[in-house]
Amino acid sequence: METIDYKLEAAKKAMTYVREGYTIGLGAGSTIAHLVKELAAVPALLKSISVATASFNTRLLLQEHGFTVRDVASLARLDIHFDGCDQFDRSLNALKSGGGVHTPEKLLAAMAQRFILIGDGAKYVEKLLPTVPVVIELIPDALSFVQQALLRLYPDARPQLRLSNKKDGAVITERGNLLIDIWFTAFPPVAEINPQLKAVPGILETSLFYHMAHEAIIAGKNGVTIVFPER
């Protein structure tokens, strides 16, 4: 019996949102890689659309297929942005914690007229679960100050400086900053997390995308479904 690649089916559904001449944003992951290949297979789209991404791997794939890749700094608006996540809830609040590039990813999401999550059904939950950390990006000078602030804000949480498993030392972002994974035993009210963290001097951004996504394309055993936020 033939197995269905639901991620490919989700990419094909995402294709239907893209029009000639669009400027689009793309995230990372296997579903996005499928989407790049599907877009490249339509000559009119390959020639006419411009693409921006915060992902190194996605940029390489786009260049390999001959797309016009725009520098994020040159853009203030996207027609549409597609991205995956680690977990998202029924309000389409999403945690994008794994890749460590959530600051430029959030910038692209905020630029988009439509921000669409693409994910598999296992990542879609009733309420966000603390099995995924909230990650903050911070300037190196603020490390000690931010660590103390986190202990005061969330005494039951475990903030951990993200260390590299490929070299000695901390993970350094593309802008020369640090990452701290905040492991909660239970999340505070989700609406309060970003305001609390971004009020701490030295913290640039968090991996919680709160009330940003307009819809989600979910792939799973029930096929591909479109979900809108319950807000």
C-alpha cells in the first residue's frame, strides 16, 4: 500500500496561495523544502516571485533552484509568509524554539499580509505545553543581568544558556547574540510571556509567536486541513 507524504501534500496546498509577482517569506524544514521544489516546477512563479528567508538551508535551496532571493533588510512587506514551528495551539500561538533564528523569523512573520503556519498534526495542541522551551535571544553583555531577572520572574522555571554540541561554548546567533532556553513546569498565561520578557533590558526577542499567524495548514492521517485561529 502506498504511503502518503503528508508534508508534500501540505506543500502542494501552500502552493495555491502564491500568485505571480508575489514577494514571499519562507521558513525552514522538510515541508518548506517541498514547497521550494513545487514552486520551482512552475516556470511563471520561478521567474516572477521574490523570496526572503531567515534559514541558511532554505536560502541555499532557493539559490540552487534559481529563485530571486531578497535580503531581509531590503524589505518592509511580504505578500505571504510560510513557516513551520515546534508546537502551536488552537489560537495559532506558536513556539519556534529549535532553530535559534526566531528574531529574523518573527520579523518576516510581522511583515507578511498573511502568515501561514505549516505543521504536522502532532504539533497542534489544545494549549501550549512546556515540553518545548520559550527561547530568548539576548545581547552578550546582558547575560548575568538577564539570568538574575529570569530567576525573579519565574522562580519555578529552568533557564539554560544554549550550548553548542559541535564546539566548546555557547551557541552564537548570526548577529553575535546568545540564546537562553526557558523550561517551564507550567506556562504562565501565554498573553503575559512576551511583555514580561521583552521588558527586561538586553532581551531582543522570544520564540513565542503570539497572535501572529492568520491560518495553518496541517498535514496528518486525516489528510491536509486548514485551521483558523480560535480567538
